Amino acid sequence: MRNHKERTITMAVYSIKELENLSGIKAHTIRIWEKRYNLIEPHRTITNIRYYTDQELKKILNVAVLNRHGIKISNIARLSEKELKEEILRVSVSYPSMENAIDSMIISMIDLDEIKFLSTLNKAISKHGFTDAFLNVVYPFLDKIGVLWLAGDVNPAQEHFVSNLVRQKIISAIDGFSHVFNPNAEKFLLFLPEGEWHEIGLLFSLYLLKEKGHDVIYLGQSVPYSDILATGASRHFDHIMVSSTIPQPEFDFVTYLQDLGGAFPDKNILYFSAYMEKDAEFFGKNYQKIKHIKDFKVYLKKLEA
């Protein structure tokens, strides 16, 4: 939900549709619960547009967790705030599902609660392993809140808080690797174009490559195009991986990819974009579109064949 001009204070606000997307509870059901059980109470603008704050979002996420585990909404509605927290703790310990972990991470983000966020993430990693925890908990979590980031409905402090914790966790996991021998290792060049700073996907790709024993030249965030050309002139690599998450003024990712193909016609170019929909066929046979990180895992699997 984009900020309305009539709002005079800065706060995180959500539409009922965003509550639905984050909690998995249909907007129609939320409205019924509001009227029948007084579960949450929407705020309204001077033009009578309903909206919700962090407090209502946290409440509906907690309700969603309990309801998923068979507790009737009529019983949930009777719980005090203290009783609700106690019941959430009991369910989270007894039924540590991936859905519960995602909801817990969203609440931790809202509260800027590092201990709870890392505890939830560490439990998921311990139970499912690092790769599966990221694929099935962290990525769905980031997908859920990603739309809110783009719409400006998540406080920048919350965005930086989450990004830095996830980033640190990936870097720590990469540092923990001993050398993985791969006699068929290929070399990858990973980077983000100049002005692009959203690094989590690229870092996790680095983790997957290191896990498989491939060689990587990792240039990181916001790399000038001239530096890419200079690297290509002095270093050998087989594959290029580049990502553009958010559109930038005066930056055309389509043209950028075409220029890369012209500069490196013998390289395999893998690209990800959350906004650019051109398929690989548009660019040429040496391009591969990565729609999701799972596509990259499939690509790496093919290299083993």
C-alpha cells in the first residue's frame, strides 16, 4: 500500500491485501474476524480508506500460526495478549514448521529483534540444513516482504536490519567451507551492475558455487562496467552471473545484457531480474534467465552431467 498524501506521520502501513499476502489469511476472512470477534481494528484515513499498522500485522500473523495448528478462531479471540504470546511459544516449540519460521521472522523484522530473528533462522538451518532453510524459509520470507519494500511500506531500517543479518549468515557459511575438490570445476564471474546493491541472491549463488567446488571471481555490489571489461581482459572465466533487482533511472538492463554478450560472446551469461521479463531466447543461445534461485541449482546440476 503506497503512502497516501493525507498521512501526516511516518509509519509502516499495510492494506488488507498486504495482510492477506503476508499471513495467508484471505482478506474476506480477516474482515469477518474483525466484525465477529473484534480481533483487530483497522485504522482509516480521512477518506475512509482502511489501513493497518505493525501491531495489527503482528497480531494477524500470530493468529494465523495458531489457526493453522487447529485452534479455533473463537478460542484465539478470547486470549489476552500475554496468553497469545505463551500459546505462540508453545506451538513454535512443538511444531517448528517452515511457515511458522517465516511468520516469526516477519515479526522479528518489525520489532528489529536480532536475537529472535537469528534464533528462528538457526533453528531452521539446524533442522533442514543451510541450503534447504534458505530455499524454503529465507527466500519465501524475502518474497513476502519484497513487495512491501518496493511499495515503500517497510521502514528502511527494517530492510537494512534484515538484509544485513541474512548477508552475515551467508558470508559466515561461505567462510566455513573447507576447499571442495571438483575435478570438473568451472569458473564464474559474479557481480551487480553499478548502482545495484541488493546482494543477497548473488551471495547465496556464491555459496552454492563454493559448495560444489567451482571457482569464483566475486566482484560484489555496484561494479562499474569498465571494471567488468578489465576483469575479462586479465582473467579467464566460463560463466557470468549478473542481477538487477530494482529499476534504476537511466539504466537499461536489456541493453546492458546485450553489451555483455557483445563483449563476451564465448561466455555463458546468467541473469536475474525482478522486473525485466525478456527471456533468454531474446538475447541469444549463450544466455540463461534465472527466474528463481532453484533455477540456478538446476543449472549447476546440468554442469555435473
